[in-house]
Amino acid sequence: MALSSFDIDAPRWDQSTFMGRLKHFFNITDCRTALLPDARLDEAKALVESCRAGSVPPGTTEEQLFYAKKLYDSAFHPDTGDRMNLIGRMSFQVPGGMAITGFMLQFYRTVPAVVFWQWVNQSFNALVNYTNRNAASPITPKQIGIAYATATSTALATAVGLNLYTKKAPPLVARWVPFAAVASANCVNIPMMRQQEILNGITVTDENGNQLGQSKKAAVKGITQVVASRITMAAPGMIIMPIIMQRMEKLKFMQRITFLHGPIQVMMVGVFLIFMVPAACSLFPQKCSLAVSKLEPELRESIVSKYGDGVKYVYFNKGL
């Protein structure tokens, strides 16, 4: 195949199947890409754009094009093409998430420690949610501040409240408090950070990318799927790790190295996240669909009047 006709935007793996999406997200959430300098990422972007324009530099191999697209997808926003901030990229979820989650699970006993680590986690989540929003729906600094404050307050209230409530509960129950706080905050943080999409709708297209209008129902579906994915991403590490650590801490050698319990949890959470970040991102297609029959009446009537029965589904970027 001539590389001049190479479709670099065609999915390398079948995005209609979970396994195809899993391979795709294992590829673009590779945390090694987070270590690359901006200049290398910009080179990859230039190569991708050259390929789209049909002018692939001489001597370029197909494997180089695939790698350039991997770097492009890992570091540039799918809606705007702008380079995303490092901490907000999905490729940074493993190193960033493992450190924060590990310390949340380790320092759960005192209220000040719970407050501090929940605040750190919600600050991290807010940046991730903003970075991976549907960029076609702008959000003001005031709305970002309200979303951040609301989600952080929810996480702190849940964590501190449950921390106090579980003082007399079995130790394992207390260890699960961070997960309850994270899950409840995700249900607030993501919708609040993407409130413009819910209030004004997001752009929906036909299968060829032709814009059809704005849909609030599409926004709600996309954001709901993102919330489910984020909770799934955190669940195994934050539910299973406390069980493992509670048993390990009874071992004599672990009692001699209490100062290493935190780092051990961080590394073990990292093992979970290496698999769970791509798996959670793969639960639902990135290019989400919604039947025309389920759209708002006005938009549905507009599509039917223009296209008749030719358009059965609309498509949109759900974000991550």
C-alpha cells in the first residue's frame, strides 16, 4: 500500500469491540509517552498532519506512522488538536493515580490526613476531567471553580463523615472509606466540570462527520459513561488493596518495615492501574452513538425533515 494513501485516522483495531478498544487504549495510555519532550510530540503531530494532507515524507515507514499516531492520540485533544497538559493526559493516569491512591489508602486513619489526600486527589481529578472534556463546549473559569469546590467538598464530607462513622467498625471497613469518597466525588466532579455540555448540549454528527445539531441527551449519556468508567478504573485497586494490605501487615517482616507500607501500596496500586486505566477507558466506545428516536423532539424533527430515514443514529465524542 502506498503511504501517500495511508488513512492515519482509521482505527488500527476494531473500535466496535471491547478487545479492539482495549488494545487501542493500552497503546495510547502507555505512561512512557508522558516522559517524551514537547518537541518530540510536535514532530509526531506534524507527521500525522502531513499524512492527512497526503504528503508523507520520503522514507517514512508504516510503523513510524503508527507510532506518530500513538503519540498524537496520547498527547493532543481529539476535538481541538491542541497539546494537553501533562498531568491531565490519560498516559499520566498510572504514575499520577498510583501515587495519590496509594497514599489515600495508607493515610486513612486521621482526619487531617484524609482531608489532605482527598483534596490532592480531587485537584488531580479536576484537571483530568477538564483536560478530557468535550472541547466543543467551553467552560468559564467561574464554572471550573464551582465544579472544583463542589467536588472537593463532596469528597471531604464523604471521607470525613465515614471516617468518623467507622471508628468502631471493623478495620477493613475503614480502609474502604477512600473509595467511597472517590466514587461519590466522581459523580459530582465530572458532571460539574462538564456542565456546559449538559446545559447547552454537545455537537452530534452523522456517521460521515456532518454536524446535525446540539443534544443535551447525548451529553448526559456520554458523561454518565465517563463517570462509570472512572469509578471502574479506581475500584479494583481501592477495594482489593485494603484486603491485601490488612493481611500483609500481620506478617512479621511487614511489621518491621512499617515505613515502607506507603511505597509498597503505591507500587501495588500502580500494577492495578496499568491494566485498569485502559480497561476502564475501553468499557464504552470513544465515538458514542445515540438513536435519533431518543433525541430531543426539536432536534429529531430537524434531522428527519432534512434526511428522512437516512440517519438512524447520531455520533459524538463522549470524552474520557
